[in-house]
Amino acid sequence: MRKIVSLANNTVEPSYESMAFSKVPDTVFESVVAKTEEEVIAATHDAEVILFTATKLNRNVISHLEKCRLMVRYGIGYDTVDLEAAREKGIYVCNSPRYGVIDVAEHALSLIFAAAKNLVAMNDNIRNDIWHSNGYQNVRLMGKTVGFLGFGNIGRAVCERTNACGMKGVVYDPYVNDDIILKYGAKKATFDEVLESADVITCHLPLNDSTYHILGKEQFEKMKPSAILVNTSRGGVINEAELIDALEKGEISGVGLDVFEDECGGMDKRLLKVKNAVLTPHVAWNTPDAMDTLHTEVADNVVKYLNGERPDSIVNGM
Ligand SMILES: NC(=O)c1ccc[n+]([C@@H]2O[C@H](COP(=O)([O-])OP(=O)(O)OC[C@H]3O[C@@H](n4cnc5c(N)ncnc54)[C@H](O)[C@@H]3O)[C@@H](O)[C@H]2O)c1
């Protein structure tokens, strides 16, 4: 029997997966709640395929895998897996690059608007019976420059939307060639050029060694005092303590954050007191449309592999 184990949490109901895998002979599909490393090892040691969302698949867990050939993440980011350890063991690691691109792009745009138009503060004003702007002024986005850090699928989808708002795009992404950036009507720029010229900066980077804390004190000092920073990628790309300092000192004017350095309850609570910080709990992807696509994207890729084909969206150079 070829075992497929899902370590996904309760938000991922695997009924499509059950139906899809039942059509492949000699397979068994188990959905397991495994919280500790020991539980993860117990659940996966004899699995050929592992499906996961936030589970850490580190070198130790991978060293215990006896039969695994494929790991598929329910999602785009794959920073919780030791890619090299998996590669050394001949395990494909795949992500699901398409399911939530539109949803995250729309959410990033919402955060840009929410911060530019002071939506949270004005909403609070009304609820406190304050019928004026209380010193706040909104930002007109048309004609302003939006800087993209990372210009992959989501960055490009945001750019289509900011173009429609009449904003000018500048892009820092050394791995994307100029033609693509031009096709989106944007301009290639250095990291510092984006920091210094953008009125809005939106992050669409993977979290890895090259992007960890790519934005910190030094970078905030280079940004315009009127700049708005939006992050829907991974919390670790921003030094959060230094971001709060910059906001408190007025080095930048606002933030929209969907992702945080610690999403398990250890967030720096100073952020909650910062004026014009619009915060959402890592929900940019969360629409029924994205969820439906996520199930089919993951399951169809696993079926492809089980039928002897090379899986799609391999991210560990296998
Ligand atoms: N908040 C959410 O709900 C949510 C949902 C899905 C994805 N995400 C996150 O969004 C991010 C972007 O997703 P995507 O689909 O656009 O990914 P993608 O792989 O299509 O694009 C990432 C881009 O970043 C660029 N890049 C990599 N390292 C860089 C560096 N050091 N400097 C500049 N650019 C660099 C790459 O060249 C690539 O173009 C990921 O971190 C993903 O985890 C968040």
C-alpha cells in the first residue's frame, strides 16, 4: 500500500483529495493531527506522500522518513521545509503556486487602500461618535509610485491592480528580466531606488536567507516619511521591532500587515498601539474560491506523481 498522509490543519477539509486518491489503486489516505515533532515522525515515517500546511519538516523529521518521495505544501511559501535535506533523500518538495494569487493580490490592494485612506482610524472615529477626521489626511493614490519587492505571481497581480488605479510601478527583483517588468508597465529599479522613490512599498518575497529582515532600521530611514509599507508575504522579511520604532518615530507613515514574525501569539504588542497600522491575521489567501483551487491543485499534483509522472511546481531543485 502506498500511504499518503495529510498533516494539514482543520481549515483544509480533504474531501476532494479522498475522492481523487481513491481512484489510484493500492493507496491509502490518512488525515492526521500531529503537533509535536514526535507525532509528526510517528505519522509520516512510512508515508510515500506527505501533504502539509504549517508543519515544520526539518532535517530530523526528514531523516526518519523511510519511504517518502513527495511532499506537497497546501500553499505557496515553503520556508518550513528543509529543502536541502529533502533533496539529499530524493524527495520532491512541491508548492501550490496558483491557488491564491488573485486573493492575496486583492488583499494587498485592500491594505494599501486601508492605510492610504485611514479606514481603521476613521471607522474607530465613527464608533466613538467623532464626526471629523481628527487630524488625519488621506492619500490620493493616483499618480503615486508603488514599489514592489519581489515581482513573481502575486507582485504582478498587484501591479495590474495598482496600474488600474493610475499608480506607477517600480520593481526590485533581481531574478525577473526587464521584459516582464516592462510588460507590466513598471520600471526595474535597485533596492535603494525602490526604498527612496516609492510612496507605497508592497512585499511579495519568499522568506529565505536572502530576504530575512531585508527591511530594517537602515531601510526605513531611506523611505519617505509619507511612505506606506504593506506586507502580505512572510513576517520574517521585516524586522518587526525596528518597524515599530520607525512607525513610532514617524519615519514612515503607515503599514498594512497580513503576516508577522511570530504568528503563534508572541507578536510585539506595541504594534497594536501604532497609529495607522492595519493588521490582519494571515488571511489574505482565505476565500472559498482559493480554497477550492487549493484542494484540486494539491490533489491533482499528487495523482500525477502516483501515476508515474514528474510532479509540477518542484521547489527543491530535484
Ligand atoms: N498572506 C498570505 O495569505 C499568503 C498567501 C500566499 C502566498 N503568500 C506569500 O507571498 C509571497 C510571494 O508569493 P508569490 O506567489 O508571488 O511567489 P513567487 O515565487 O511567484 O514570487 C516571489 C518573487 O520574489 C523574488 N525574489 C526572491 N528572492 C528575492 C530577493 N532576495 N530580492 C528580491 N526579489 C526576490 C523572486 O524572483 C520571485 O519573482 C511568498 O512569500 C508567499 O509565501 C502569502
